[in-house]
Amino acid sequence: MEQYETLWMPGTDHAGIATQTVVEKRILAEEGKRRTDFPREDFVKRIQAWKDEYEATILGQLKAMGCSCDWQRTRFTMDEVCAKAVRATFFKLFKDGLIYRGKRLVNWDPATQTVLADDEVEHETIQGHFWYLRYPLVEPVTLPGSMGVPPLRDESVSLSEPTDETLQHRGHNLPHWTRRGATYAVAFRLADSLPAHILHAWKQEREDITQRAKEQDRPLTAHEERELDRLYTTRIETFLDSGQGACHLAKPEIASLVQDALRHFDGQRYELTAWCIMPNHVHVIVRPFESYNLADILHSWKSFTAKEANRQLGVAGSFWQEEYYDHLIRDEEDFNHQLSYLFQNPERAGLKAWPWVGSKSQNQQQPHGQDARETQGRDALATSGAHTTITYITVATTRPETMLGDTAVAMNPADPRAPYLVGKQVRLPIVGRVIPIIADEHVVLPDPQSEDEKARFSTGFLKITPAHDPDDWEIGKRHNLAIINVMAPDGSISDKHGWQDATEPEARQLLGMDRFEAREAIVEWFRQEDLLEEVRDYTHEVGHSYRSHVPIEPYLSDQWYIAVKRPIAHLAQKFGQGMIEGTDVPVNSLAGLALKPLLDGRLRFIPERYAKTYQTWLENLRDWPISRQLWWGHRIPTWRMELNILSPGLDPSEYTDPASTTRKAIESILQALGRNDIDFVVHNSETEECVAYACFETPDGDEILDRVGRFLFSVPGDGNAHKPGQPYPRVERVEGLSGVPGSLESCLEFHKHIRKWNRDDDVLDTWFSSALWPFSTLGWPEDTPVLRTFYPGDVLCTAREIITLWVSRMVMMGQYCAGDIPFRDVYIHAMIQDGEGRKMSKSLGNGIDPLVAIDSHGADAMRFTLASMTTDTQDIRMPVVLMTLPDGRKVNTSPKFDVGRNFCNKLWNASRFAMMNLEGLDPAGFDAGRMDITDKWILSRLATTRDEVTDALNAFKFSEPLGQLYHFFWNDFCDWYLEWAKSRMRDDESRAVAQNVLAFVLDSTLRLLHPFTPFITEGIYQKLREMIPARELKGIAAADRAEALAIAAWPAEMGPLKNPTVAEHIRWVQEIVRAIRDIRNKYNIAPSEKLTASVNAPKAITDALGDNSRLIRQLAGLESLRIAENLPKPNNAATAIVEETQVYVHDVIDLEAERARLEKQKQDVEQAKRSVEGKLANENFVTRAKPEVVAQAREKLQQLQEQLQAIERHLAELKG
């Protein structure tokens, strides 16, 4: 409309991962088949059909919404035009050495089984855990006694976490009841004290009781609860007292060890009331102190004593049973009962004068040392003088399943334990792999008091899994560690992808498990083996696939990459060279080509805050993995060329440079076939010997290599056995080769040098082709007229979540391929959420189909509503409600669309009314000199609105200009001008001027509204054009006669029509009319009843009002109106105060009610006056606020004082 030659290129991308995933799921559900059950070409055709169907839906939605695209140019990222650009770009990058194949740790999506770029990973906050796993040292290590590590924290997840309320926790077999400050009777036993078959039988009895109640859908009865208690306590105690097992605690040295451990922290961490050490079990009555819980205290006792007892006894294995029995003591009676039971236990078991019973009164304070709670990172201590011997270290991990691939444990070299432990070895549980302890500064030193969360959770020992963690990968490279991948592409545990030592039975049991299933199994194994030190809650960010939404897996894989920070020598002259200041980004690298335009100001983001997202991403950009393990997409145009090292004609010196040999072989076959015109590039493989990769500029080269292979070797299923890779007599003639002189000899010569050649099966990342959209759709790499006309473009409108995925890459490739940035301005629109602030999605069922909104409210109503909501905010909320369609279906819509529909109805009805009054319009009858004040005012308002709307749209504002147009059309045009014009349409002398002004203003308004509501404005415009071909104001304003509004000129600047004086006079007229209307409403006076009114105002205002009293009488419904200075208030007149003016409506007042109203108004004005006076009395406000703000406050105070004086005067008049 501003007469620019414009292009909005419509189209779609192929959305590789998402599209293939949807089709695969559909085929599996409907046909029970998988992708691999089809030939590749057939499966791609199935996807193409699905794409065609849904592409038509998408484009249909855009058309229905009124998107003014150039539909005849519709493109698709896999059509022939775009495919040619993709091929040319890949070849250009490959030739410049920017595309390489490497084995790297990638973001792997186990659901879709493909790699993801960093910007395709969405980070979600999850409630997870840190699991603390013990890794046994191959040989014990002695540390200085003072050398410790931070104690366990009280945030630990334990079986008995203390709280103010009584809570039940489930242990391995038994329930545990806890309460802050409580005293407990505790029993724990030796590992061999109860035979496994006895325990199993008792467990079955207990489960029978609970299962019976569950099946009958009822709680346990009192009898059943007593029976359960008996099974948990009495029968177990009786069996224990009979002396089962080795009864190691009968040995004085072992019993003394346990007794000392129990008394060790009495008074510091707990109050030890009484204890009884029986031959195969222990009873304790104990009260944990604040911040210590029972589970940790039990763990401390058992961990310390187990290690020391095994050492003294010369045995190995579990010493204590993992589970323990605790009883929360409820009252004094219960306490006495438990105490009595403990003291009588030896006698009941037939143990006379048993020495290992004690109570608080007997407990003498002993020297205090350390127990297991203070020794996270080492086992229960074997302390000798000033030294401590440890037999294991503890690592913390959020992903226990990856420990199967650990190849080292790292420590920070600044850790005081490092000199004693670095170089030592640990034996990896489950696997049995012996791995070293290494030193690396990446490891965070433990510090329980640190503000750094990593330090608070650290043990100082970091498990290193190079194949499954990016940081570990870097550490592995620094220390040349083995890289062991323990997962299959689907995320299951596997020994088929790099794990070669999965020989232990425990490890073999994990094979085939899903990674999360394996996590649970591994944690449980560590728990059973007493190697799980603790579990702590941990909230952290976990990367998820933006397509399948499953957690991504760092995975070791061969992929194709683009080197985004590698300098490109031949671009140095045009773009410069060296690093961009403050970054590690070379100016002439791909990342530099995208970053520099932003820093130079050539590229602009609106809102500006999104520029930081773009900049930060590019400054920290890693090489872009562009290969995807899919079939749907642009197949990567590279060939893996493996030298035929068994060929007698191959010189061994050629092994070192397979690219040179490959190049000669390809040149030879191309020459033989007369295709020297095909350009190609060959690079050596970075990871394989005797392998090179070739890429042809056009698909013709691919076809030739493919045909050579078919020409030389038997077709599949031929039945003629031959060795793989060896030539065999042809069984078919291949068109293009057969009949070519010397073709067989040329092919055999080619094969003499190249043993195998295979086209890469992967496809390119969807964003690779999408990055080329601004110029590929215009015919690049050809120099087409449309490319010269529309590249570079001006504006991109997109969403914030693809700034990194798409915007950065379009700028990058635009600079690299086409030599300039593809657009100057990037407008980032807000995201529409539902009324609860949630993202609209299919899974939540809270999305709104635009076609539904169009059917129910109209496209213009939807567009109006969306534009009115489009502000600079990051997110906007749209309430979603269900609507029932005529056919009974329930769909989502929003009451917000009612706003747009109401406006469109108003626009239609007001325009029809206006056009009804335009019959007989004669453009020649317009005389600017005969315009009245309302004509001048509406034209002034139109001129102002036009400038405001134009400026706002140029600044990418949308709600603001729509609000301005709404106010102009609904209020100024409909409520005021049309009403004033009605009487003039009946007057022969004034009709011609009024009609011409009305037609011009309506025409201009339709033009201004057209970008927002194109359908209804176009429809009205056509009616208006048919009725009045010429809609201009002769001598002061012109308008073109375009056949359609879509190509009509945007209203020109109308500065001379702006009239501030007229605008102020009409403002006063409107204020008086509103005041009189308010009085009508207040006193329930019918609109048809004619009133008498008077206005008391200063002279300047009375002059303005007096000249326009007719306008006031017309719209206020007055029979008479008097306007003067110092006009007294009539008796029984209702009063309205408008600034320094008083409006009186005669003979409508109830004196008492009016007095009350004025008193209330007086209070409101006094309150407002005090507030302003307070501001002005504040020295800080007067001295620090902007001068204009202070001036406004003083002006406001003056107005309030005058209003107060007027109110007081009216009150005095009422009293008089």
C-alpha cells in the first residue's frame, strides 16, 4: 500500500524428525510395520503423501487468515528449486573444508534415534536425585588422620527423616515411623542371624494379612495390626534369642567394639538411654538430637563396626543385616516397657551375668573421634594413631546407569587427599573393570557451606564416563582415557556398541534394559551390596528433545559437522579477518559472518532484548552436527571411498593419502564416460585409514558411481555367489554404461583402486535447508531476476524459540552463499498461551484451530483480536473455552474473539449507514471554505491518527495503532462526527461538503484498517468505490481510485489538515455534552426529554463553547443553553464540574441528594489535593523529578484548588 514492490514468499519446510516420526507411528499403529519393512523410496513416498495432505491444510489456514503471500511462488524445502540450492551449498562448504566427519559426543534422541543440534535441545527443570555410590579401592590407602571430607548433609533422603509430625517410611522390608525429638527402641542384627528361608516365610505371612485387607477394600482390623506387630517383633526376638548364626557379638572384643561405637557420640548427636548387645543382635533406646536422624545414626554404628569387626575376625562380606527394626516410643508407660524388655533380654535368652547391658547412668564420657557420618567418601574407619585407612571412595551421580562405562575417577589436584589417591585404582562395581584415579582441575572441591551448589553436593571424587557425558568426554581426551559406549541407539543397555567387558553376571543381567530401568536396577544392586551411601534430592536442568520430548542422551556417534568458527581464507578480503573483539569468533568464519552484522548495527531485533540471545548463542557456538539418522530429508551427497588395498596395482605409498588416489580414480571414470564437466571434491577421512570422502557438485556424479557399482557387481538376489567387493560378470546392462566403448575396462580399473564406495544413508538437518530459504526460494545459485529484485529482503517475523535454530543460520548462510544478510529487521512476536499461562499444545488440548475461530467469529475478528494483543511482552494469554458446533462437536475458542467481532460489526453497520447518506454525492460540490468545525475536526483527527498509525507500524507496533484506529473510528467518527452530520445531510446547503468529507474519511479509514481487517474493509471498499468512484477533497486532499483496497495507496501525510485549535474547541464541546449526559443518566432522565442547561466558564472557554452551542444542544438533547462568565447556579439545578467550568442542568435536582453528592465530591477532591501537596512538599521530588513532572504536579494542584472552590461555592448556594 506504500507502493513498494513486495514479496511474502509462502511455503513449508519438511520438518524431518517430526514428520518422519508421525508417519512411522501411524504406519506402526495401522499396519504393524516399521520403516525398515519398506524400501527407502517407498517409505519416502508414504511420507510425501502425508506431507502433501497436511501442507495443504497449513497453506489453507494461511489463506483463510488473509495472509497476503505470493501464492504462485509457494515453495517447499525439498522441491527441485530448493534441492538445487542445498546441493550447491553443501558442495561449497565441503570444498572450503568446512564440512567434516568426526566421532563426537552428540545430543542423541533415543526415541527418534537421531542426533540433535544444541539448539534443538529444550532444557526442563526436573526433581531428581544425587546417588552416592561407593567404589572399592583395589588396595587400601592410608591417609593422615586429620584428613577428612565433608560430612553427610541433613538433606539426605533416608528411611527416617525427622519432622514435626509422625511419618511412615518404607525401608527394604520394614516400615519406619519417625517424629522430630522422639525416642526410639531400636534393634539391629547380624547378617546371618535369620536364615533366608525363615525370613521369606514370615514375609509371606505378613503379606497375606495385608493382601486380605486390600482385596476386601478395608483397613486392617485391630487384631490384624497386633498380629503384624507380633510377626515383626515377638517371633523375631524369640528366634534371635535362640542364638542363630555365628553369634560374633558373643566375642568380648567384638561386643566391646560395638558398645564403644554406641557410646561414642552420646551427648553430641543423640542421647543414649540404654543398650543390650546380644550374641547375634543389638537393642538400643536412643533419642536423636536436632539435625540428626535415626537412619544416619544407625548407618554410622553399623558401617564403622562392620569394617572393624570383619578385620578383626579375618572375614569378608556383610556383617549386619541391612534392615533394622525401630519402635517410636509414644509415652512414659511405653518407655518403661521398652526399658524393661531390654534389660531382661539376656535373662530370657539364658545368659547369666551378661556384661554387655548398659544405661545412661552407667555411661561415662569417652574421648570423641569420628564416626561414619563424618566420613563420606571413605568407608568406616580403621583408625590407628594419626592415620586413617580407607578401602573405598564415594562418587556422586545423577545418572547411575552410566557408571557401566566409567573409565576413571577424577580428583581435583588441590584436594589434600590427591597426593595419596591419584594413581591408585578402584574396581568398578558390577562390571569388575579396574580404573585409575586421576587428577583434573575440572573436579569441584567439596564444601558443605559453599554457595556453589556443585560444591555442596560434591564428594571430591568424579566418575568419568567419556562416552556419556560432555564434560567427561573432554576430561577423557585430556587423559587419553578409554571410551566405552554402553548403550544402543534406542537408549537400552548394550554390549554391541563398544562395551567389550560385560562379562560379569551382574552386568549381563542389565543388557537389554531401558536406561531408566537399568538405573533402578543398578541403584538397587548398590543398596543390596551396602555400596549405596546415600541419596539426596536434587533439582536440575535436563535436556529434552524438542521433537519427542524424551531426555536426550549424550552419545558417541559418527556424524557430519560444519565447522562454524573455522576461518574461511577466501572471504577475508570481503569480510575481514581476525577475531571479533571480546570473542573467540573469527570475522571470516560462519559464526563471524552471522555475528558481525548485529554488532555493526546492520541487523536489528525487535524487541531489542532478543539480540542478546542471538549474540550469546553465536559467541558460544559449537560445530553444527548436520547429519540426521532419517530417511525423510535431503540425503547427504557424500560417498565413502575405501581403497582396495588388496589390489596388486595399488602402490602402498598411496595408503597415506587416500584422497589423492580416490581423486584419480574418479577423474579416470568420468573421463572414460565423457563427463569431465562434473566437478567434485575429495577429502581424507579424519578417523579411518585408507578411506576418503567424495562429494559431487551435481547429482550426475552420484548417478555415475551408483551405476558403476551396479555395472560391476551382481544385483541382489542373483544367486551367483561371489566374494564381497570382488568384480563379477555383469548380470544386467545398465543404461548409460552398456554400449559405452571401454566402459567395462574403465569400471574395472576404477575398482582396482577403490574397493568399496557407498553413498551416505543419513539426511541433512532440516535447518540446513531452512537456513537457505531467503535465497534458495528465489533461484540461487542461479542469478535470477527475482533473486536480484528481492534479495536481500527487509523483515523476518518469527518466534523467539527459533532465533538460534533458524535466524542465526539464515544470516550465516546468506552472508556465505549470497554475500549479504537476508534481512535487516527481525521481529520476534509474542507467544500465545492459554488463560493459565500454559503453552498451547495438542497434548494439553488447549490449542485453538484458526479455522474454528474463523468459522465462528470471522477471519477479521480473529486478526483484530490477535493484533490488539500483540505487544512487546514475551507472552500473551488467551482464555480458552469449549464451544459446541452445530454438528455437536466440541472445539476450543476464546471469548477474546468477541472483541474483534464486535468491532467488525460496528465497522460494517456504521459504513452502511454512512453510505446511505452518500447518495447523490458530487465531488465538484466540495468547497473547503464552507467546511464547518466538525469537518475540520474529523479531518484533523484523521491526519493525526494516520501519522500515529504509520509511525507505530514502522516501529513494529501493532496493538497501539489498532487501539488508535479503534478510538478514532468508534469514538470520533461514529459517536461524534456521524451524529453531527445527520442534520447536515438534510440541509441542501451543507450536504455536499458533509458528504464529501464523510466519503473521504471513510475511504481513508478503510485503508488504515486494511492491514488488520482485510476482508471486511475490502468488501466495504468495493461498495464505496461502486457508489462513489472519486473520494477526494478538491484542493486539500487527494485519494487514488484503485480497483482494490489491497493495492490502494496508503493515506498520504495530511499535515495541513491538523488543527490544534479546532481540536481543543471540540474537546470542550465533548466534555460539556458528556457532563450533561452523565446528569441524565444519574437522574434517570429519558433521552427524548428536552432539558435546559447553562455553563459558567472563563471567557476563553465561553467563546469557544458559544460558537459551537448548536453542537452541544444537538447531542445533549437541550431545548436551550446559556453560556457565560460568572453565571449563578439556578435553584434545583444539577451541577457537573469540568475542570474550571461548571455545568448546570436546570430543575432536575433533589437538594438533599445533591448536597450529599457534592460533599462526597469535595472529599475526593480534598484527598487528591493532599496527595499532590504532599509530593510538592517533598524536597526530593521537587529537586530530583523531571522539571516537566514537577510542573504538571503544580498545574494539577491549581486545578484541584479551583475545583474545590467551585464545589464549596455550590454547597454554599444550596445552603442559601
